[in-house]
Amino acid sequence: MKKNTRIFLHSIAVAVLLAVPSLAADDEALKKDLTAVIALQSLPCVQVVTVKTQAPSDYLVTCKDENKYHIYMNDKGRVIVEKDKSK
């Protein structure tokens, strides 16, 4: 993937996480946005069905296909999506 495309996709992911208030954890828009963030990382997730807010811009999500992820922003402002291994 070209460097400019990667930077653009990263910027969109950061904007999505910053634009969504953490109080709306059960909001359908947040679920859709987090599904998009996971897809931008090329990870499998049909649809986010549950979201647990850990802190602002820090979420534990479960997908419809039973995949679980930890999505957060690191100290450098980069969006991190990690597969949750606590199944």
C-alpha cells in the first residue's frame, strides 16, 4: 500500500475515534465506526455488536462473528487494534 494511502487511512481512523464520544458506547454509530476501524486494519469483523468503554478512545468490542478486539489510541496518537485473547 502506498505511504500516502496508509497515512490517509490512519488519519480517518484517528478522526473516527476522536469524534465519537465515549459516553455513547451502545450507540449504533459508534459500533459502525469501530467496525470500520477494524476493517481498515484488515482484520475480520462482520459487525460490532457490543462495545465496552474502558476510557476515552479505549474500547473492548465483540463482533457478530465472535471475534473480540481491544481498540485504543496509544501515546503517539496512533490507533491500535489488537485481537483480544481472553476468549
